[in-house]
Amino acid sequence: MEVNFLGREDGLGNRLLEITFLEYLADKNNIKINYYWNNNPTRPDRNYPILINSKNVQIINDPNANSNF
């Protein structure tokens, strides 16, 4: 099973918390999650590069992504 998750756009700490929680869920339920890193183009102070990796959560920088979770 694969799940798409659109990440929050309001801060780096929130994104890290989401990814940590999703990694836990993915590991427990044996699923893969696509996490869409949400950089808001209207808020340059909330744009961050992707500098982390995750085992079960693929982190994707796609501003036009759709999620199902």
C-alpha cells in the first residue's frame, strides 16, 4: 500500500514532526508513504531545502502534489 501525504507549510519543526510520526506509522503498518514537502511560494521565510532522509517515507519536493491522506 502507498499513501500520499501533503506536508504542512508553516514551519520546519512541524514538518519534522509529521515525518517522524509518518515513519512510525509506515513501519508499524508495513506501508510506503510519499511525503510532499510543501514550500509555500508566497512565504519565502517558510521555504526550506530537504536535508533529511527516511526509510519508509519518501520526501518529495512537488508544489503541485495531491494527497490522499
